[in-house]
Amino acid sequence: MNVHSLIDAVIVNLTKKFAGKKRFFSENIESPRISELVKTISFDIPKINRVGLYKVEVDTPAGILTPQFKVQKWLGSQYPTYIYHHGNSERPLKIRPFARNTFYKIFVREKIPVQANLIALVSPLHVMPVGKMQKSYRDIRYITSSLSSTAVLVEQIIGQLRKNGSGKISVCGISLGGFVTNIHRAFFNTADFYIPLLAGAALGEIFIRSDFEALTSDLFKENHNKVRAIMNFDKEFMMVSKRNVFPLLGRFDRFIELETHVKCYGSHPLKIINRGHATAAFSAKTLREHILDSSL
């Protein structure tokens, strides 16, 4: 095991000790499929015309959720736009130095700014109090509803931009955000470029076939096929033939394992870097270059 894989393994072990008996999906594994949720979840968003934080309320099987998005830079709808979703361990609203925030590291802190609108998505789970967010992982409906409602949020943003005459639109995100990126492509496919970082389309396999399996409940382990039917959307993703997806995966990633998740990308352009999940997330320069090279 090299240092990249080792760091990922240590993170899982520490998470396992911290979680104790509070395992993922220990309370409920019943949910509509993601493929159904993206078709049934519906809401409107405020008019985008300035820098600032925008909030919406969404009625889901997990109850009312509140996804948000932060317009960090607004030049006008006619300019190119990057819509970015954070990873699970980040602090998406803390767009500043020293925060766990890949959006800041990729788009904001660089001396040479990106001449585009910059929109940071915020998962509805990440605006909850920490205790409630940790508890939400025990119920699969929070995961499926959060991801699906955020994908619908992306579609609402794109629809508004297109209506006002938009430049090129890129949807991108890392880990959790990469799955949101791919969900949007699988079921909407209205952006110009999709750039998932450290993600695939077999969402359930993260908890079944990676180190994260150690964090799941017995209830979950006894129902792998049900979970796959609810969470995986790889078949729908692979049915989209347009060559507009530019993924990046880590060769030594212990969470989004290369062998499992590379399959959904077929012959689409694919970048593999010699990093693990954590070390890839800290490679902001590499991630930025990949995003910009894929969308220009």
C-alpha cells in the first residue's frame, strides 16, 4: 500500500472509530430510485442577477431540504459559467483561505482569475447542524434526496441561464459533487461540459465495494441489490452518447476505486492521476488545469 492509499485507509479507520455503532444506513434503506426522484422533485429558484447566496426549499421523501448556491462571481448570463459542487468533507459556505473548500482553491485563490461566472452549489445536508447531518447518513432517503434535489437545482440554474442567452456552461464537482455532476448529465444533459472529479455513476458501490463498506450497517449489508437499484444510475449515464464528459479519477483512490467506476465512462476522454482520494483533493492545481483544459 502506497502513501496515497494509506491516507485514505487511515481516514476510514478514524471515521469508523468516531462513528462507533452509528453506522451508515442503520435506520432505513427504503427510498425511491434516484432515476425517479429527479423526475418528481420540483421547485423554482430566485432570479440570478448578482453575487450572493441563494436559498430554496424542496419537498422530498426525506422531508423539506434546503439546497443553496453561492454566486461567487457574476459577469452576466452571456459569459461562460462554471457550476461547482463540493465534496462531502468540505465546508462549502466557507469560501476563504485555510477552509476545507476546493471551490476556493480551484477557482478563487488563483492570481489569474477565470473570466466566467462562478457558482458554488451547497448540499442541503451541509447546511444542517453537524449532529443532524451525521444522523442523516443513517437514512438512505437523505442521501438520495439530497443528490437528486441538487441535480434538479443545477437544471434550474442552467434553464435560467439559457433563457437569458448564456455562454458555455460547465458542470463540475469533486467526489459527492462529481456524482451530482453525473446525475445531471444522465437525466438532463443540458450543460456544454461535464467534469466529474473522483466520481462515477455507480453510487451504491462506494458503500459496497470500497473501504467505506466498513462504515455501513448490517441492514445495509443484507440488502446490497436493493441499494444498487436505488442508488446506481450507471446504465442511464452510459446511454448518453454525447462526448461532453471529461472525468478525472485517482489511480490509488480507496473510496472511488478506479476499477469499479472507470467502466461507466467507456471511450470518453479520461484522466487518471497517481493520487488517492484525499491526496487528489489536495491537488488543486491539477484539478484546476483539468477543469479549464476540458471546458475551453
